[in-house]
Amino acid sequence: MADSDAPSADAGTIADASGTDDTADVRGRLGLIVPSSNTTAEPEFRRTLPADVTVHGARMALESVTVSELDAMSDDAARAAELLGHADVDAVAYACTTGSLLHGPGFDAELEDRLSEAAGIPAVATARSVVRALEALDAERIAVVTPYTADLDAKEREFLAAAGFEVASIDGRGLEANTEIGTLTPDDAVRQVLECVDGDGDDDALDAVFVSCTNYRSLAAVGSLESKLGVPVVTSNGATLWDVCGVAGLEVDLDGLGTLLECERP
């Protein structure tokens, strides 16, 4: 027999150890499609969003950030979006930068259309989100840092140039294993950007810096970098988060996005 003095659980309310009520109203739901080896996008999204906007993930198979694996991964994207639609999310984000620019100009927009059709809701893809973010900042001349190999850096430069940006420099770390990229820290991002961008030289003419890769933990570095460089700093996850909240119609305070937070989605 149960102890009659034991506190009874209210079936209508579930609280965690801190007393947080898990039945609080949910204002919005976002679907997030990530490579299977990505360990950064979901934590950065959840850390930045308020508690009443929830993140629901789906994964696509990818272990190494190479052209062949990225190409194969895109085959899983529509199915992932369709399944996220079952969760009644407000919008879907395809959170992979090179995976959404791999096939050159126009592929990012085609991917967004395909995912939106599959899920029945608005969708964004990181490469296109980055373009929207840089356009919202009126950026023309940019510096880019990445964790990628030279062949992917070349594709990214080509994509950004075709979108109308002058890429003053692009610096990659030469990494292929996505789990290795996921071990990089915000301090690593700060060091890489500062080594790439010489504030005493011609880089004074930069309009923005872009830190590429949704598995590169760089969102927490935005504030420090902007204060040091005096120009906006955009990261892959920051741009994607800003963009998907906009297309979902969610008005949220996205702390940590730096100057981009002040911009409206075009």
C-alpha cells in the first residue's frame, strides 16, 4: 500500500527538479535538419532561443565534410523535412552551409523550395540564410573563415561571389571529420578570425566577417569579435536562426547574434 503521507503527483502538471513547469505555453516550434555528426547546431539554437520556442531535430547521414558525402546527404533532406512537418513545426531549417551551396548558385533556393513542399511549411537553408543576413547588413566586401578543406573553400568563394559579395579573403582549417570540427571552440573561432583579418591593414574596408559551418562553435564569439573588429560578424548558425525565426513569423529576442539582431529579414 502506498504511503498516504507521500505527496501525490498532479497528472496535469510535470515539473523538473528546479520547479520548471513543462506545460508552459509553447509559442513556436522550429524544425532543424542537421548532418548526423553535427553536435553544435542544436545546442546553439536552444541556448539562444527563449524557453517557449522549442527545437525539434532530424538528421541526415554524414561523417566527413567532403563533396561526395555532402552530395549523398542531400538525398535525405526532403524526407527529413516531411517528418518534421508531422511535429507541427512552424518552419524548417536545413542547417548545413556547404550542403546547401554544393551545386552552385541557385541550388540553395531550389533546396528551400523542395523542403518547403515536403514539409508543407516555410523552409530555409543555411547558405541562403547567410546571403540574406549579409544583404540585410548591406555588406559588400567580406572576409570568410571556415573549418573546411581547400576544395570546399573554393566552392564557398564561388557561391558568395555569384551572390554579389567581394570575398577579400577565405581561410580554412583543412578539416574533413565533422566530429573534429565539432570540437572547435569559440576561442578557436576568435583566434582564426583575428589571424585572418588584420585590422591594421586593408581589411579596414571590410563590411562584415562570416564564420562558416553550422558545426563550428562560433556563435558565442560574435560579441567579442565585433568589439575587436568594429564590423558585423555573421555565423552559419546565427544567420540560420535569425532567418528561420523570421520566416516562421516569430518575434523573439535572439541574444548573441550581434549586429544582425538589429536587422529585419529582407
